[in-house]
Amino acid sequence: MYTFEHTKTEQLEANTDYRYIGDDPYNYMKFNNEMWRIIGVFPDEEGIYRIKLIRNEPYVSSAFDTTHRQEWLGGTNSWEHSDTRALMATKVNREIQEEYVEEAIYYLGGYNRFSGEVSNFSADEWYSIERGTKTYNSSIYPRKTNIKDKVALMYPSDFAYSYGKGVSEFCYTSSIYCRDGEEELGWMQKGLIPNGHGGMQYTITSSTYDYSTIALARVGPITSGSIQNMGFVRPVVYLKPDIDFKSGDYDGSLDKPYELK
């Protein structure tokens, strides 16, 4: 696990977190009778550190939202009102091991790809955008800048930071141009989209300019995607800070994943 220091953003004080990087770190965890992976260890708003997990395999394809057509013919890119959040709250909340998972604040800052405010979309730039206060201006579904949930989706920065500390300077500093084999150097690219499928994987971050959302493509990989397109989702959770691991021959590899007591 590697250390990353962050400067103050519009919503969050300066802090330090710890993340797994590289093509296949030993960050596997058997959780909920499934294989998940540890993104890293992150402080909450009180400075208490918690483990953040992401499901190793995405769920089946679905649109981000097609129900809330009052805002736009296709739906809404508001995480709070989206079909995807409802999916997490029903299918996932009903199935996860509730005693291990803690409600957490997820930041909903977005970006306007036409503003010129961001040029290269580095990991640090995504981090600042996500924890900023810019959102789509809607009178029908007013946007929050953050929300409390037990289950949500990954940030674009989670993906970009997996290339940090020399893994791929290109993907780390220019995430929307991460391709030509460089994307394979980051572990979050693996399992991004099931073999034999096209499409993209949604993140929790949305556009402030239109109704699109930020997604990860099989090649790209960070892109802007329509909320109507069929995409995959990988649920993300924060574990309670007082959880314990089983002792024994567990090293975080795929064959010997960590397990909780």
C-alpha cells in the first residue's frame, strides 16, 4: 500500500490516504461470499481510517438512469435519484454483510468538459473535482454536493491513482488518454468490463454541463457516457473501523485472500 497526500478541497480538509497500485497487488478480500478488492485505507471527516472495498466483478449491464424523465427525456445523472443508486440500495444492501459496513459520505462534485478548467485530468485533478462543489444546475432534481450511503460507486480518481508512484506516469497524469497497453498496468482495469462485453463502467461522478456521467471504457479509459447507455457497476463500501481480520495463512493474493472474523 502506498501513501498519497492531498491538499484541501472545497469540501474536505487536507489529508493522507493509503492505496493499492500496480497491475495486481495483493489486495483481494473474501467478503460477502464473493471476491472483493481493497482500494485502500481512507480517513473520514473525523480523521478515523476505514478500509474501502470494491467488488472484483461488476454486476450485469444496466443504464445509469432511465426512470426520472421529468428532468430530461432520457433520465437524470443525479446519483441521489438514479436507478443505479436504487439498485445498490435494494440488491446490494439486501445481500451485503451489514454488520461489517458503515455509512460514509460520498462526494458528488462534477465537471464541465467544455470549461477548460482541467486539461490533463490527472488523479489529483479528479480528486479535487469530486470533492468540489460544482454540480449540474437543475430545478427538478437539485443536486447535493455529497451524500451518505452504505453502498455506492467508485470515483474516477480511484482508478487514476492505481497508476501512481511510477506505475504509469502517463495514465496517472492524463487519465482520459490512458490507452495503448498502458491501461493494463493498473489493477482496477482488470475486471472493468466482463470479457465478451462492450460498454463502460459507471462511476459516481457526473457532468455539470449536460446529462452525461463519468464512466470507464474498456479502452480509454475515463470518458463521458450517456446515462441511457448500458453500463456495468461495481459496488463500493467502507468497512467499519473496528473490524478484525482472521489470522492464519492469508496474504491478500487471489489464492489466499484476506477474510474478516
